[in-house]
Amino acid sequence: MPLLDDPSLAVERVDWIQLGQTARLWLSNPSLGSRSPRHSLETTGRVLSIVSDDRSRSQLRRQQLPTAVLGYAYSPETISELLDVGSEQLRSMVADNQVLQVVGAHGEAAFPVFQVTDQHKLLPGLGQLLGELADAVDDPWTWWIWLARPDIAFGGRAPWELLRDGETNKAIQAAGRAAWAWRP
């Protein structure tokens, strides 16, 4: 196993970091190109995985997180109709982190379905929770991933399910802890 302070294993860049259960970090010397010896460091537990890739974050996330994990998303027109708001008001809600919008690789806006209740209202506490996450990282895809992933600390539920189940304070506190961990 190579030592992490070995200068021949310099990493050129880190494109994104993701929380996970296991991680593999590939170490190589970019100046050597394809001739570079590659080493990997694998670890288990609650760790950070670091990925360097030329593709955009949204492309990587879409490939790694299927619909079964993230869930479905509404178009801007559909969520506007469900919430009974106009497009200008919806843009304002997005800007104020009251509703979660992600932008796809081709510029298309999408709104995760889970944030709208059966009564066509936003989940109680969603805006405050998104505000906590936004204080640390301005990346709605990261927020969606965090909100959609079940956590053993929540009895196998995802953070958005805490909001749905009325455990607003617990969800907001968890978002605050996540945001604290994400800060540089």
C-alpha cells in the first residue's frame, strides 16, 4: 500500500466528494499520463469518497444514482400547477431555497417529487432544511442525494421522510450536522 504523502502519487484535481459507506481513492501521477502507476486505497465505514473525472457532477451522479435511489422529478410546469404558483413565483421560491430544483446536463430543470405532499403543499420545514444545506454547499444535486438516501440513524428512512412524518426538528438538525461536515 503506498503512503499518502508519496510525491509520485500527486493527484491533479478533485472534482467532487460524496459521503458513502465505502470508498476507493485512485492515486496516480498525472504528469506521467497513461504510464503512471495506479494505486488504490480502499476503506470502509462512514467515509468520504473522492472522484476525479472529466464529466460534470450531474452526469456522474445520474450514472451512479438510479431513479430507485433518487426518485422521480416533476417538470417546472407540473410543480407550478401542483403548488398553484406561477413561473415567476416558482423561480423566487427556488432562489430563496424554499423548493429544491436541480438542473440536468442539458439545462433542464427538475423538481424531486418527494418534496410535494399529497395535499399539493411543500413538506413542512423543507425551506429551513434547504437553507441549512445551502449554508455549506451550493449544489442542489448534493442536497437531493442527501435528502433521498435512507440512513440507519433515522430507522432506515431518508431525511425527506422525517419531514413527511412530522419530525421536522430532527430533519433540520441532521441537515445542520451534514452542512457542518461539508464545510471546507
